[in-house]
Amino acid sequence: MTFVQPSIGLMQQLELFEMPNHLITKLPDTIVMCENLHTMNLYNNLLESVPENIGLLFNLRDLYLHKNNIIRMPQSFSQLKRLREVRLDDNPLESLPPGIEEIQSLHSVYLPKKLKTFKLLMRHQAVVTYCGSI
């Protein structure tokens, strides 16, 4: 499977979305209509971006996007105030949007090694790990 149908937005009660190890290149913007989504696992795909309005997934707690082709995360990413764990390692990320350090619920952040020089000054006890081959 190389894409996710826009009709996924009709699944408003969806709590867990897992599609690792596919060839998905894009997520439809309608994914943010899944207001009960708490875990999104899309690692090892071909994603180049995530929807600009991902910050509307207010209940999202765990986000696994490692091993994709994501260059940047949208500004709204820092609105994910319930996020506990995020994996962005093994992506060609160039930077992170401002405000990620303000997410109080974060306890684990995995970033690409190349962002090691990017000073992520967490305001709480989150563990930041730099890993991956990119």
C-alpha cells in the first residue's frame, strides 16, 4: 500500500493507527479528523511530510515516524500537548519547529544524529536520544 485513503477521516473513533513497513508517501490532511487517535505508528515508510495541521490531533500521545524521508515537521507539531513519545530518528530532518521543548508531557524524544547540534532545551525531564544513520 502506498497511500492512505482520505476517508480515514471518517473514522473519528480510531485510537490506534499502525501501518509500519509499507511504501506510504503521504498522509491525507483528513487524518486530523480522527480526534480520538492516541497512537500513530508509521515507521519505515516513504513519508516526505506530515499534514500541516497535525497539531489538531489533541489526544495524540505516541508518534512513531522514524525511518521515513521527512525533512521538516509543521509548526503545529508543538501543539501536541499530550505527546509522550516521539520518534523522528532516521529522517533527513533539518530542524524542529519552535515550541517542542514546551510540551510538558514528553518523556522520550528520538531525533536524527544530524540534529545533535540543534539544542533542544527541554523544560522538564524528557530524555532526548540522537540516533539513526541519517
